[in-house]
Amino acid sequence: MTDSPMLVVVNDEEQFSVWWSDREPPAGWRPTGFAGTRQECLDHIETVWTDMRPRSVRDQGTPSVRDRGE
């Protein structure tokens, strides 16, 4: 694996992933503006993606595992 530049991308459900910076993200994904090595991108995602439930589930008001104390 190389340290080629990567981007953090997000979809409409506010789920995050990494993508190569020299390629267009796949349909339904858009860049967040953060770029770096793969590890830097993963570290950034760990910081900003605090609730891994898809937005559609969060919008229903379903409590997260953390909120339920599990």
C-alpha cells in the first residue's frame, strides 16, 4: 500500500469513506474537503464520525448504542 493522496468522502446518509484524490468519487459520494494519506484520512474520519448510524436512522430518533448505555 502506498501513501498516495486520498480524500475523505461522504454520502447522503452522512457515512464517511476514503477515496483516491486523483479519481472522481463514485456516484452518491462527495469530497468533504479533507485530504491526506490514507491513515490521516482514517484518523480524521474517526474524529468527525461520532455516530455511525445512517442519517435516515438518526432522523427517526432511534437512540444510539452509546445513548442506550450498551
